[in-house]
Amino acid sequence: MPSSSSSLLDVDLLPGRPPVLRVADAGDPAGWADRHREAVRALVAEHGSLLVRGLGLRDAVETGAVFSRLADVLVAEREAFAPREVVADGVHSSTPWPAAQAMCMHHELSYLRDVPGLLLLACLTPPTDGGSTGLADGAAVLEALPPDLVARFEREGWLLVRTYNDEIGASWTEAFGTSDRAAVEFYCRAQDIAFAWQPDGGLRTSQRRPAVVRHPVTGRRGWFNQVAFFSEWTLDPEVREYLVDVHGEDGLPFTTRFGDGAPIGEDVVALLNEVYPAHTVREPWQTGDLMLVDNIRTAHDREPYTGQREVLVGLGDPVRPADGGVTR
């Protein structure tokens, strides 16, 4: 049943589903976004996410117009794992990812110093089956994790370790948007990223980030990272075995560690991935849907799918979240 919100717009709040705002006869989506911007942003602040259904988004340009009206600012992707295509001003394609494989829960670009505070998604073509974007509340996930594990991550944070090559993910020139080594080094120093050039011309980096943060508005502590997403233990076992054989344990394209550099075991990654489902809501995409996600509060994933799927992405309102207890 509909539930009244303080934003003056009614949303459907049903168990297991994200909040859904149904729009009838929006006409001009950008005009609708202009008129209802404050109400929509209030709903996202209240619930952590919002699915707007019936807006009827049709193409990248129209989507960009809506994104730009709902976000304070749209930003380009930095330190990409797999390069997205820029399809319109402020609008990116989804991260390239095999359709048959799930994308596990994560907060978008949580390894940056300044992360998108608002994630905007628009479905132009829904898949035949599957492919939904699940959502999970970071505070609820934090409360469900073992206290001793949380305490360690709060003390130490987490490390993302990347060895850039041309085999998996973005090359260093793609990730940093330049082939100028001096420019890469300047960026890394400014962003507190350790780096080392490899004899083969590759680049290895590591960056320590908080695993638990406080929401910049509410102050509520939440689990916020990509510890499992970038872990070698999330890879298909055969893929991991191949990469270890080719590159060695210390040369994997990416992996995650505790903040003190100690390895994060397969058991810890499995635990993290097992906690999320109990706190996940999802709704199948429909043509023209718009979704807004508070990226600090709410993690997201992607189901495997069949058929074509076109979901466009906007990265908005960057913030530097406050550490939830990490010692510096």
C-alpha cells in the first residue's frame, strides 16, 4: 500500500522492494525533475534509495537532462576498474561485466578519497530475465557483522591493491586518463595512493581507505567499502587459479587486504557476501525507470541476466565521508 512521505509525494513501501514512486503522464521528464527535485531528494534522504517508475526515459540525452536536474553536480569516473563509455554529458554506460555473472554488493567508487554521494541509474532496455539492481543498507549490514571483525576494520581500514595490465580491467592509462607518468604520480600523491612502476612498464598501486564511515548528514555509521567486490576470492576459482599462475600471488590485477597489509581470507569474503542477502531489496527493471541511490548509505549489486540490458549511470555530488573509527 502507498505510504505517505514527508516529501509530499507518495511512495509504495513493500517488503523486499525498494521505495517506488509511480509517475503518471510525466510528459517532459526533465521538466518533471525540475518541478519535483526537492521532493525526490527528500525521499532519497529518507529511504536511502528511490525507484521512479513511469517517467519514460528514452535515450541518453534525455537521461542526462534528468540527471543534471536531480544532482547538484555530475562528475566523471576516476580510477576506473573497467572503463565505461561516456554516452552523453554526465551519463556513462554501466560497468562492463559478463551477463552470466553476478556483480556483488558494493558502494560505487568507495576506494576514492572523494566518492559519489548520489548514484543515478536509468533503464532504457530491461533484460529478458534477471539483471535487477539490488540495494542494501550499509548500517544494517554493519550491525549484522561480527563485532570483532568490524573492530579490526574500524582500526585499520582496508587496502585496495591493483597491478595494472592489459589483460583484465582498465590499463593505467585508461584508469588515470593519461599516458604521462608524471601526471599519474602527481595524482597518486594527492590522493594518498602508494605507487610503484614495474619493470615491464606496468603500475602497482595500493590505497588505504575506511571500511566503516559516518554518513555526512545523519552521522550514522555504516559498512562502506569494496572489500569483497575486489577480492581475489570473489573471482571464479578457475580464473583466480589462472591469474595466480600467470602473475603470482603478489601480481594479481586486484585484491583487497586488511589495512595493515595482512591478507583477507576466503572465509572473511564469504562471510561478507553471505550477510548482504538478508538486507537486500530488489525490483525488476522496466523500460524508462529511474533509480536514485544514496551511495554512502546504500550498497548495490547486479544480478546475472539474459537478453539485452541498457542501464545508464550518473555519478553525482561527491563527498569525502568521515571515517567511522579508522585511526590515521
